[in-house]
Amino acid sequence: MILLNDSTSNDDGLTEAVQEAGAVELLLIRHGESEGNVAATEAREAGVEVIEVPARDADVDLSATGRDQAKALGIALGRIAEEFRPDAVVSSPYARARQTAEIAVETAGWPLQVRTDERLRDRELGILDRLTRLGVENRYPEESERRDWLGKLYYRPPGGESWADVALRLRSVLAELNGLGTGQRVMLVCHDAVIMLFRYVLEGLSEKEILDLAATEAILNASLTRFVRPSGVGPWTLESFNVADHLAEQGVTVTEHAGDTSVRPR
């Protein structure tokens, strides 16, 4: 649960602060390049079925490039005027996101503790975990056909999640942001699919709109996406999306590592 201030809480830990307005800014950041990103790209390029990741998904670390990206991110964040800095930084508990958040906050010199929330974790792939698209087609042809038929928003692999499932947990995160005292600014460090689905929920996109976006845009590692609502109530406005200029400006490699772009139902 995300608790962002020192207000009195009830027995359930729910904030009893003034509830008339909520957060005014939401800064979404994709984690830096991970060892899993590198392994997945190499596996696809080599035409193999299995991605040789060094650990379970939750424990995969940043690559050396990913750490450089997190530091560059922190330098860029450190330039934000104090009155516009986030009041809280909350990360997915997955190692690559948590490491990105911790490196960035330390580099920025912010006196903030990075908190974690499991609702920000990456989409769970179930039996398809560690498989390339070729691996899914060869080992689970019926699942491959079902995925193509349903499309990415509604396809749920056995033991895993659909994008709609992820959107459901993000709605509960946003409900908490709506219950904060006015003026709060929040930074969330998470994953590419999670950022796409924040857009789906916050902008009220249709299935076609979010899948068209996913087919044409890849969320860059250590990129920034920013939503604002100055009054702290009502709809959010997308201020910037998928910005990674801070990496190029500092001579750090910009990496994409997109997921499967075959996302529309057929």
C-alpha cells in the first residue's frame, strides 16, 4: 500500500488525511536495461526458443548499461526545482526497477526512501515465461493461436496475466492517489507494459487505441512519462511520453528492448 504522508492512520493503515483532492503529478519511469532485456533480445536474434535469464524474473538485475542509465536519470531528476520534486518514490519490487529507483534517488540527492508496491510488478507470463515467440509457437501452438485470436489486452496465458488483469491492479493504485491530500507529486518506477496500461486507464483508451500504441511505440529504458492535473481532482493530462533525452545528452546508450509487437487480435 502506498502511504505518502505522516497523517494519522486507522487500524487498516488507511490514511485519514484530507480527502478532497489527490495527487497533482504522476511521473512514470521504466527501469534501466536489465540482464533479462539483453538475454531476451539475444535469444530472439539467435532464433532460439528459450531465453537464458540468470534468475527468476523478480530477481533479474540491471545490466551495466542499465546502471549507467539509472545514474543519468538521477542526474536529470536532480535538476528539478525543489518545489516540484516528488513527495514519494514507489517502485515495483522487482530488482531491476528497485535498483533503478534507488540509484536515481541517491544520484539526485533526494532525501526520500524508495518504497515498493507489488501492484507495480511486471506482467506475469505463466507457462510462457522465458520463451521467445518462436518457443511459444513450437511448444504451445494452441496458446499461440489463442493469443493471436484474443489479442494482448485479453489473452491470459495459463498461470499468468492478461493486460486487462494488470490494468485492474493499477486502478487500485490510482484510487489511492485520488485519496491523498492535495498537492502530492508521486514517482513510480515500473515496467514497459505497466506504463502502457497506465496510459490505457488514465486516458480512457479503447482496446484498439492501446494496442495500436503498443504496436508502434516501445517504452525506452529509463524513460520518463508524465501526467498532471493541477487541481488534484478529475482527469489526468499526458504532459510527456517516453522521453529519454536525458540519456543521450549524457552520452549514455538509449535502449529499447521492446516486447512482442504482434498485439492485435486476428
